[in-house]
Amino acid sequence: MKCGQISFMLKYLATKLNEFDSLLPRHIKEAKELAASIDRVVFDVEIKILKEKTDYDSTIRHRDYICRKNNLYWISEFSEAGTAWAEAVQGNIRGNEADVKVVLVDRDGKLLKEILDTGYLGITTSGVAIISVYDDDNNRETHLFSSQGEERGTFATYSSNPDQQQGDILGAFDESGEHYRFIKSTGEPLNDSTYGRIVDFSEGFGWGEATGWWYLVDENGNNTYIRDVKSPKMFSEGLAVSYTGPEKYIVVDTQGKTKFTFEGTVLANGYKDGLLLVQKYNDFHFYYLDKEGHFKLGPYKGARSFSDGFAIVGRESKQYFIDANGVEKFGPFVSALDFSEGYAVVETAKDQYSLLDTQGNITKVKKYQYIEEFRSGVSEATDYSGEKSFLDHQGRQVFGHKIERISRTSKTNPFEVEPFV
């Protein structure tokens, strides 16, 4: 039977609903089972079409399919090894909370590894997973796993933000839990150095502080002292910005050489699309600084960093997107989030959210209380009942409803540290 024939039969049945005197519970159950069966068939057909016409393995629909097949509520992007990390409920759901397990699956949805009683899960851009695991006494250890599921190391606790990692070098506490060190994705230490503070690796370089001095750390573990650096940020577009004294900042390249200095307050982690967001001390307005140290755009009363070629600026209690030349391209909006993966969440009217693409096209979505920026192809949305879902770039719900991990207090881990950025 063809899809067109099934569609015709369903439409015909819909026209006959008013001819039924009553429906018994078993009839309703059978109808729901039939609807679920049809939904599975249609979904399988869609997947078949995707396999024939697109790069199926990289699509959200594929990840959604794996979630449905394995009763998962979230799944990462697939690594080069053909695997993905995912999360599922372990045991009973209590309200919107439950114990969570982490699983590793292949592109066909086959379960490769299962890790129970998990807390934090983070995945680097290379597919390495950082997973905190609780034992029966509620003690927590952090485990490092490769994209094939091989355990690479165990740590008392973990320091860095893995979602910001752009390579295979991570930051963690040492055995004492009082100092930091850099480790490779193999679990081996990068060097013999320990640091009082660290800044995550980005573009092949990180920062480490020891006895008040900041060192530029490369992928071979070499430490190079950089003068005048006092509180650096991650490298971005070949440059790193650092506080160097009252009202003064310094910009250095990957060789540690000073490019220029400027006065103001840096409100971003680094350069985006060739521009750095800065607030001047003398007028407290926002400006964009280019890579030569010139203030290219501004002043603005409110502004955000550039992303995907656009930045949000505020004017007359409204928000607009400007391009790199300062031209207003989209808006006004009640509120907006930065572009991410080519889409931005915008509030077109009070409590009415839509998705804006870089061409200016707007897609309305179901009414939510809040929608977050896109990461790994999905956005987390919260409705007015507090239930959380995941949306794709078209605003369609994918995966399952997000479950919050049951709060635990670790007996052996007193460290709850924000990453140094």
C-alpha cells in the first residue's frame, strides 16, 4: 500500500467520526496503537528518503531517530569514529528529575557502553567525554572516555568547560585537589607543571598561572612567561586579550608578542568576526575594536559580541542586529540571543519567540517561556509548566523531554569551580 492510499483512508475515517455512537476503552487503545504504528512507518520512510538524498549521518533527524529507537532524551553529534554519547533516564522519574545514565551508541543505534549513576556530562569537539560518576556512598569521581568508550583516566574532580574545548588538551585538578594541570585526551599529563589558575586551550594554546606569573602553554607542554599579562582570556582568531593594570588591557598573539594596548573594559571572551566588544571608561558606552587597535564601531548604549557576522545592539529599548559595517540588518525585537549555527532566537512581541536565520527569514515556534541558543544542532526550550524540550533549526521538537539530574552533594568533592575564562 502506498502512502497516498493510507492518507486517503485516514482522511475518510476522520469524516466518519460523528457517525460513531460511542467508543469503548479498547477501541481507543487500539486506535492509539494504530496511530503509533503509522507514525513509526512514516518516520522510517522519512529516514529512508534522508539516506538517499542527504548526508544522513549528520542530520538531526538521524539523531532524533536514534533517540526514539533507544528511549533516549538527548544525543550528541556523531564523532569521526561514528559514535555518539547520549543520556537516558535511569529508574523512575520524580517530577522532572531522575537519576541519569550515559550511553555510547553507534550510527545504527547499537548500545556500545552504559555508565550508570552519572552527574555531569561534557563532550569536547573531538568526541572525548568527561563524565562524573557517583558511588553508593554518594562520592564522585570524574572519568575521561574516548569516542570509542575507552576509559582514559580518573580524577577527583574536573575544572574546565569541555564544551569550549577546541582540541585534545583539557584542564583538571591534580591529585591534591588544590592545583590545576593540563592533560591530554589520552589521560596523560601534558607536562610536569601545576598551576594556581588556568585558561582553557584554544587554537593550540592555553594559559597557566604559577606564583603570580602567567605562562603561555603550547600543545607540547612548553611554558613561556609573558610579561604584563595578569588575567588572560582564551585565544580567539589568533589573539588573546588580558587585563594588565587599572583601566588597561593588552592584546598578544600566539607568539606572546604584544600587538597593542587599550583602555576600557572587555566584556567578551575574545575577538569574534574580527571585532572585540569593549566598554570605554570615559563614557561607559560600548564600542567594537578591530585587530589593529582602532575603535571601528560605536558608541552603543548596549551591545553584544559578533557571531555569524552579526551583533546585537540596543536602541530605544529595542534590540537590532548589525553587520560588520554597523548597518542595522534585522529588528527591532523585544529581545534577542546571539546567532549560533546560523540561527538566532528573537522575541518579536512579548513572550512570542521565533527563529531568525542570517537571511532575515523568521520561523514562528510554539509558545515557550524561554529558548536558549543553538548548540550541536538543537536549542533547549522551556514551556510555562517548566517542562524542557529540544528544538531543531526549524523549531520542531526533537529527541525527548529533558530530565534534570537529581541533586546530589558529594562527600569527597568540595570543589564546585567555575572555569577560568
